[in-house]
Amino acid sequence: MNQALLFSVFIVASCGLAYELIAGALSSYLLGDSVTQFSTVIGTYLFAMGIGSWLSRFVERNLIARFVQVELMVGVLGGFSAAALFFIFVWFTTPFLLALYLAVFGIGVLVGLEIPLIMRILRRELSFKDLVSQVLTFDYLGALVVSILFPLLLVPHLGLVRSGLLFGLLNVLVALWALWLFRDQLRNAVWLKTQAFVSLALLSVSFALAGQFTSLAEAHLYADEIVHSETSPYQHIVITRWKDDLRLFLNNNLQFSSRDEYRYHEALVHPGLSTLPGARRVLVLGGGDGLAVREILKYPQIEKITLVDLDPAMTKLFSTAAPLRKLNQDSLSSPKVTVINADALKWLEEHDDQFDFVVVDFPDPSNFAIGKLYSSAFYRLLEKHLSAGALAVIQSTSPLYARQSFWCVVTTLESVGLNVTPYHALVPSFGEWGFVLAGRRAYTPPAAYSVTTHFLTPEITPGLFQFPKDMARVDAEVNRLNNQVLVRYFESEWRQVIR
């Protein structure tokens, strides 16, 4: 019996950490800023566990029955937490943060009750020394297993909603296991058994229908029909369609609309690459959709393109889905293109190749994980990979809506000694969007384009490098790894724009 209860500790600890990770990941996906979300969720959760542990002192009678009830409450509240929070975000929005922290606090209190109750049940059979060491061993082991499985298996294959329901089922099964183990000591436990089987049925049915629920909720969240949705270890990927308009969303943030993405990608690639007739080797960091690569392949002199994108789900999707392959003109399948799925910062550190043109097409710096890719340390590393006379272009958010953020990127590039030329272009889906060219020499805009374009012409190009008064330069700090000031600028500015 002791070993069975100790195994229950393993399950209980696994479930407790899983609910914490699910809440942190869900709030990060929906709100951005993963560091803030995980920090506040973990802090609230640990505080609530302390409250739960303190409250356990007042449970003096019927310990086994109380333990079973706590497991059932944790299973139901924790199991349905992700689904309920997703529902609240989609349909109500405003009370999401309140609901998030109430759910985290409630689950934390209940989880804080679990281990003290198990220890008091076990102390009848074990010495204090063995009790503490064995319970904590299984507790920490359970946490380790879930922390490994969560990003590698659970989120990519089950998603957050199903993962929550799965761990809720495990809590209920622990309750049923305890009811069976202590059947001789639990007289008249019909009501407890009824609660347990009702909880089991609710969670089982919800687990089976979770895909339909998620589809229904996402259909409300996105204005257009969802044609593809998946969650990778790195992000939530959604493709929507309305008539001939395909749109890509990463963690609910629009990345492109097929109706005007050509404006963005032409502005990203051609002002720089058109001035480099001798360019042969090109590096693309980010850009797993292959749209920047499509523009680069218009230049016949380019011999090799290396694309480094973190998420294999992105590059696989845009290499295999017929409508997306049509959009990027099968650029990722070109023999000139080598696709590498790796962290860009680590890849630059581990390789010493030099390139004639570099495209840096990362998502906006909405969290610290991405913000590091806009830091002075990253740009210093990038500079080492530029051949003589090479240029790099960096997408740099909107100089109109996120003015200080844009000029922070410019300031940061200048801080590493690069010659910097900022410019902007109107992309209807986004508004005015900013880019920065950087190299070791002064830049002169092209007088002509040798490739076919739908947006750019030599006549309008000089205007891209002129900034009106409402987008003119403002003071901004250098974005360093130890301050990540750009993320704070970005969140503050976009919060004023996004409803």
C-alpha cells in the first residue's frame, strides 16, 4: 500500500506542475511576453500552494476521504482550466487575467493540500525520515518527467486543452485508486464514488470532444475560415482563408495576408539585394514561410540560400501544403535552398560562413525569447557573417505605431558599428512597416530593378527612405541582452494600438 501511495505522489506532482505549465503557456500564447506570464503564474501558483499547505493543518478527521475529495477538485478545476480560459479569452476577453489568476490560485491551493495529506496518511507506516525522503523523491521525479514531456510530446501532439483534460483524468484516477486501496477503511463511500465517476465521465467526454471545442473557439477568434491549425513546441500556427486571401497567424498575431504580402517581401529584399550584383550567397534568418526566399530566387546570380528557421513545423507546412507552396512558388524546394531548423543565435555562434546578403525576418519582439534576436549581442554576431561589401536587412516593426521600438532597432545596429539606413513601406494589412539596411559601407538606393516587382519601382524607392514628422527619429536605448528594453518599448506602444 505504501508503494501505491508513493506512486500516487508521482502522479500528483506531475499533474500539479502540468497545470502550472499549461496556464503559463496559454497566457503566453494569448497575451505574449512569456517571461512575464510564466513569472506571474509561477509566483501566484507557489504562493497558493503555501496557502494550501497551511490550510492542511485544519484537516484533522477523515484524511482519506478529504484526500479523495481534493483529488477530484484538482482534477475537475485543473482539467477544465485550459478550456475555460480559452473560452473566456475568445468570447469575453476583458476578465481573462482575473480568471487566469483565480484559476491558478485555486489549483495551487488544492495542490498545496495534496502532499501534506498524503504524508499524514503515510506516517502511520513510515518513519519521519523515510516519509520525507521518499515523498519528496517521487514529488521531484514527477515534476521532472512532466517538464520534459510537456514541450516535447504533450503540447505538439495533444495541445493545451487536451493536455489539461488528460492530467485532470489522472487526478481523478488517483482518487479512484485511493478509494480502492482504502475500501476497508471507507465505509458508506457511495457519495465519494459517485463524485469520482461523474468527474471521470465529464473529463473523458470532454477529452474526446476537445478538438471540436478548440475548432469552435478558434472559429470565433479568427474572422475567416480556419484551414490549418497546429501547435508546435514553439508557437501556435493558424492559416485562415477568405476567398483567395490566405493569412498566417502565429500565436494569434498576423504574419501576412496573401493579398498584400508581396509589398512586405519586395520591400524587405529588393532595395538591398538589387544593389549587390556580385551577391552569390544569401542567408535568411526566420522567414520559414519561404516568401522572402521566393523574392531572392528572382536573381539568377544567387547560387546558394541558407534558411535558418527555429520551427520545423513552419518549414514543413510551407513545403508541403499546396496553396502555400503556390504562394511561395515552391521556393523551399529549390535546389539552391538549404533549410536548417535551429535557433538563429546558436547557429550563428556555431558557424563561421560569410554571406553577401542577409535577411533577418523574425517575428516582432513581443517577448524576451525573440527580443534577444534584436539585441546588440546578436547584431555583433551577425556582423561577423557579412562578407566585404555585404548588406543585411532587418524587419523592424512599424515606425508609426511602434515608433520608439523601430528607432531602438536602428540605435542598436548603430551601437555595433554598422552603417545603418532605415526605410519604410505601406503594407495595408499592417500599415506603415519598417526595415533597416545595415552594412560596413554607405548605402545608395537602386536606380533600377533588374527583377519583376509588383510594388517597387525606381521612382517610388527614394520616398521609402524619407520619414515624415510622425515617424521621425526619437531617442531610444540600445537593446542589450541584460535589459531587453526593446520588448518593453514594443509592448507599451502596441498596447495603445491593439484592441
